[in-house]
Amino acid sequence: MKKQEKQKDIIFIFCPKCKGRSEKCRDCSKIGLGAFWNEVFLYCEFKITKQIIRLRFLQKLFNFLINLFAGIIGLAGLISLSWWIWQNNGINQWNIFLFWDFQHELLFIFWISVLADMFLVYKLWGSKFKILLKHKIKQNKIKSMPNNWNELKKHKKINIAEAFNKDVIKIIETSFWTANKLKHDYISTTHLFFALLKNKKVSSFFFRLNVDRQKLIDKIKNSLIKIEEETEKTAAGHLSASADRCPAAVSSSVKQVFILAYINACKSGQAEMRSLNLILPIVKQDKNLLEILYDLEIDENKIINTIKWFEIDNILLEDYKIYQKSAKLKPGTTMDRAYTAISTPVLDSISYDLTLMAKQGRLEFCVNRDKEIQEIFQVLESERCGALLTGSVGTGKRAIINGIARLMVREKVPKFLKDKRLIELDAARLISGADAVMAEERLLVIIDEINKAGNIILFIENIENIVGISSGQEQSLELSEVLTGAINRKELYCLATVEAQNYVRYIEGKPLGNAMSIIKIQEPNINQAIQMIESKINRFENKYQIYFSYNSIEQAVQLSSKYINDKYLPEKAINILEATAVRLSGQRLQNAQKYMCSKNDIAETISKITGIPLSDITDIESEKLLNLEKYIHKRMINQNEAVNMVSDSLRRARAALNSGKRPIANFLFLGPTGVGKTELAKTVAEVYFGNENYMIRLDMSEYQHADSIEKMIGSAGGIKGQLTEAVRKQPFSLILLDEFEKSHPDILNLFLQVMDDGRLTDGQGNTINFTNSIIIATSNAGALYIQEQIANNHGLNIDMQKLKQTLINEHLNKIMRPELINRFDGVIVFKPLTIENIRVITKLMLKKIVKALEAKGIGMKMEEQGIYKLAQEGYDPKFGARPLRRLLQDKIANQIAKKILSKELARRDIVIINEIGGVDIEKAREL
């Protein structure tokens, strides 16, 4: 029997006798534990004692001395040869190979040194291939699980310790000394992680994560100090209870870490197990370490992507070396290696040789597009000779073509593409300075040259540029039809790109579209985009002398994905990173070291572009968010329920507690005219968004007909929708839908989708994001009923909850579907205004006049009795504050305007609102 633990697709098997301990256990032949992966049993047998560490050190020292001695002999031989040649200047130098005819001690030393040199070459070259991970990745299917350890002999086994590189061995030795120093009798994952932190690569890893390394080390030290005996047994996992333990033995959990790290190295295509391969398995095995990293704002996803960043850097370096070696075999001219190609002078004059540019290292690497590249190869190997890449701008269509060019240089392409050139035809140069007839002739000549050369793959970027160009004669062809004919006749291989919108407009259903296979290039997901950017970020760092932390890259991808909706990943995130680098490089001190770009720097850049407050919440903003009701009530009188519900929604959104898949808030404001529905919307726009201009206001009475949908969302013919275009340009805004109940039922159905999914597709097929918007719909539905209730109760003691339920059941359900009503986060009935409310509103309205007068150097005083008089005259329970606005305009604003124009009111004078609500003037003293 055996004990098993399953981690995803990895099955760990423990010896039932030693529980994974393995020392002195004959049942498992000192293996202890292992795991089946791809039909192979992996185990770790790595002996670690003080004597073995010292012996390994002596072995390294001995090898170093041997290599040094061989190097000295080689150098002595070279000096001897040079001296012999100088002494025998008149003798044919090739006689050196007939050294037996020249019995000279210098030649003897030289040929002895040749043996030493051969020994050195063998040592250095052989060390590269001492252990390579050649574990092929197959499906994880084990034909039959063994019932006991004896049956393991039938299965292929690999000791993963042979794959450890020097760094990993040093880390294990350091963890051993740490455990011994603390008098622990096992090496746990905590010891291993502590030793990892002393490795340069791992230090760079946490530097990229912007982690305070010393703070992390202190936390790990505390964990080591707090380890108790029972904790040791649990951490070691399946350790034997016998008293004769070897000091500082490798625990079973650490062995599991090594096996998982080996598998990660195999999946990454590495030649050896490296220090970074250990980080993720350790964190997964040790929950305490994971919590420590959580405290430092590091989660598992960040670890995976940062490891991928370092793997990409290693791959780029290794690829560069391999690429330089392979590129030497690639012809640097138009000729192939067999010297059978024919020159293409016309094509060369209006094209670019991408394989030559790749050979010169001028093309960037392509990351995470293996699937699309394989699709292109499959298309070209099939009956069709053309592949058309369609996708939105910025999704990486051109990067895929560059990636193919690099693969062609390295000869990592199907056989039919080897020894070929990838040539980009410049469509602009094809048609520039020529009429349609000449352009057609040029294209025919180019096709003929490609066909005769036999070693060219043609690439045309934005192929829609040649669609619709013809000589205009009765029997003339479009340029695209000329190319289509050549592709159909298999005279050339052609790759091309086209924007998704232009494909639908110019190519879909046309002969060119039918001749080429369509390969859709989708926008990468968040992790793919991060890894794509990681492969390019060194260019920005070198150019602007700025370091980018992983958090800054992740922030750029996530925030641009969420808040910039008219562009696509990875391009829009790259643009944000470059804009941030430009800004920070200008702020950097001349004598300072490279600046580390943080996620707040990225947030600040996106905030400047979109106007959305995205940086960390400051103390001032925190105080404002906690007291939103207070700030709103500076402009908004009464309506506490409405203000409270809106404030709670804004706090949730700013603290990032909402789902992110719906608008920030959806509200329906019910009530008669003049009670503050629109005013509250304006106040929210000013308080939360910073300005009333961040409000998109639509009068829904203009959308009462079925054809109003086109007016709202636009059409395929190019007409922009009033709502969709406004939100696309200003996604961070408040959308006010006045008199919502008057819109057509089809319009109401549109908002059913918006409020539920937070997105809407416009007439041109673009997805518009509403997740950063607040939607407030106002309605006068049931206004007559409300006014009757107010009249019957004289404006007092109205049960608002009962009134709200009656409005929904008897009035609102008649004009809106129940599912639409349920999409609102709150249906808010605005309370009728009392005379006291009107008095306060009078003061607020008069303050606006005060501000206007202050700009002219004129003061204003108001008598309380006069304010009350104005409030009484402007109070109407049925129409709220609307009559008051007209009253103040007629009685106050108009009178002041007349006095200013008649020069009766001048600078330094004071306007007085008297006891009867009239306007008096107090003249200033003459200077």
C-alpha cells in the first residue's frame, strides 16, 4: 500500500514505511517519495551532509586547479609556438606539423599544450550537456498504477537532482546550514525560501515586484524562529518518529517542491532546473509563506507572470544566440542557398525584405502567438496559398508576421518555407506616382517576378488599400482581382493583414476574401498581454532610463483594458507605459539612478487621459468619500433617502467593491417636477466626477419612435449614435435620462442590457463600456397621483414607502417591464418640498447671484425676513422649486440687471434684499 497526494495532474506517492523520509529504508530503495508525470516516475535523491558539502567544495576546487593548470600549459604552448616561429623565420611555417623532423623542445611544449587545450574544450563543452531536460510533454495518462514499490522497477524513473544547476545546489546547501544553525533536524520549505532570497536572480525577481527585500527577509526570519517541534513535524510531512534522524535532512515537502520545479522547467523548455523554478512550488506548498507574500501585496498570479517575465528574458537571450548562429546560414542577398533564385528588380524597388531585417536583428520578438502562427503554416500547406489576418488595430497582426520572419531566419518553419524570403510589398509605393493602368502593370510584373524567383513569400499590410483601384476601362481589373487570380493559380504564397471593420466593408464576400483563408487575431487576455509587454519593456527601460516594476505593467494592462475602450491590447497598454516613461524621465534628477515606475505612476497617466480618479485614495479624498452626504447637501436640500443611496454606491465604486460588470449605479428618480431630481444628478457629477461637464444628458422624449434606436446607437453606414459616441469619448460620466418613461419600448430594452451587462454594441459593431458610468433615469410617472396625495395631506405626514410601492405597482408597471424596474439599484421617490426647504433653497439660489456680483466688485446683504417672504411667494407644493427660480429671476436678477445697466449700481455698492423681498441699493463712499 502507498499513500497518495494529488496536486492538479501530479500524483505523489509516499513509501508507507519511511513516510517519505527515505534514509535507510530498503522498501523504497531510499527513494522515499515520488510522482508520476507523463508516464515517468520522478524522484529526488540528493544527499546533503556536512561532509558531502565539504567534499563537493573540494571537488570544485580540484576541478578549478586542473582547469587552471591546463590553461597555463595551453598558454605556455602558445608562447612556445610564437617563439619558435620567430626563431625560425626562414623555415616554412607548415613544417610545424612535421614536428618529428624538428626535435625542438618548443614544438614539444606546443603539442603537449594542444592536448591540454583539447582537455579544456572537452570540459567546457561537455559541461553544457551534462544534464539536459529532454522530458517530452505528453498527456498525463498512466496505463496502470503500481500496487507496491517493487512494481516501480517496471517504470521509467528519473532522478531530478541530476537537473539541478549550480544555483539550486548552492541554495540547498545554504538552507542546510540555516537549519543546522537553528538546530532544526530537517530542511523545510521555509529554510529553502530563506536561502532563495540570497540568490541574485531571486533578488531581481522581488525587485521587479517592488518588494521591500529586507522586510520580506525579516518576516521569514520570524517564521524560522517561531518554528516549534510540532510545527516541524507538520511542515516536514510524513517524517519518521524514530529518534535516529540524520541532522538537517531534506523534508518530504521540499522533495515535492523539487519535483514540481522540475516539471515547471520541463514545460518551459529549459535545459536545467533554475532557482526561479523553485519559487512557485514553495509558495504553493507553504501556506504560511503565501500569507506573508499576501501581506506584501504579492499573489500567486503575480508570481506566475513575473517568473514568465524572467523566462521570456532567458528565451530572448538564448534565441538571440541561436538566431545569430542560424542567421549565418541564411543568405544576405536575394539568392537562395542553391543559387536557383532569379532576381526581382521591380519588387525590390517597392518592398522590404523582412527576413533580411530579421537577420540584422531589427524585428521584435513575437510572444504568445504560437497558435496563430501554426494556423498560418497550416493554411499555406493546404490547398490555399493565401492567409488573411483580420483584427482590430493594436492586437498584434504585424507582430505575428515579424515572428514568422524570425522563424524563417532560424529555419524553424515547415520544409516548404525553408530557404525562402518574406517580402513586404509597400502598397503606397505600388500606386504612388502612377495611374491605375501603370499600377496594374507593376503588380503583374511583380507577380511574374515572384513566380519565377520561387523563393519569395509575399506580405501586404492593410491589403484593403489595393481594393477598388482599376484603370476604369471596360475590361480592366481591380488590383485586388489581379492578386486574387495569382493566388488562385498558386503562382505565389501571400500573407496579408486587414482591420476588422475594413474586412467587412471591402473584402468579405469579394473574390479576394474567398481566395484567402481568414485568420482572426483576437485581442489577448490580461495575462497574455502582460507577457507580450514583458518581452518589449527592455526597449523602454534603456531608452528612458526607467525601471518598470511588474505592478506597473499589470496596472497598465488592467486599467487600459477597463477604461480605454476605443483601442486594443497590447498596444494601448504599451502606449500608456511609454507615456508614463516619457513623463517620469523628464522628472528624474540628473544624478539620480534609474527611477522605478510604480502602479500609481501608471494610474496617474491614465487619470490624465480619461479624467478618472484611479490613484490610491488619499486622506483628503477619503474624508470626502466618507462625508459625501455632507458635500451633496451643500447643493441639495432634503431628499435624504436619495442622497444616502447615491453616496453608498459611489463609496463602493471608489473602494473597488462593485462587480465591475455593471454600471457604478443605476437609479430611477420618481417625483413631480421641481423637487430636485435633475439637481441631484448635477450635484453627483460635480462631487464625484469633479465637474458638471461629466454629465451626458438625453431628453428621452426625443426617442419616442422605433427608428430612434439608430439615433441612439448609430448605424452601420457610419452614423454615430448620440449615446454610444458620447460614452465612448467620455466613459467616466453620469448619464441622465430625462423623462425616461417617454422613450420607445425598444429603447427601454436597450437599457435593460446596459444596466445588466454594463456594455452595449453600437451600430458599427463596437462594444461600448458603461461600467464606469452612473445611470440616472428620471420619470414623472405618477406625478399627478403624488400631487393629489400632497394636496390631500397638505404636504405633511405622507407615508413615502407606501407611496413608492403604490407608484411602482399601479403606475410604473404600466409603462415599464418589471425586469427593467428590477435592474435599477434603487427606485427613489423624491419627497415634496416644504416651505422650510424652499427657504433654504432660496438662499442657495441667491448665492449664485452673490458670486456673479462679487466678480463685478459688488456686495450683497440679505434680510432673513425678506428671504422668507420670497420663499412664501415662490412656494408651490405641486411644482416644487421651479416657480421659485422664475420668481427670483423676475424680482431679483432682472432688477439688479436694470440697475447695473442704468449705472445706478456700481463697483463697491451693496445690493440689499429688504424685508419685503425687494432690491435696495447701498451706495459706496467716494474714494
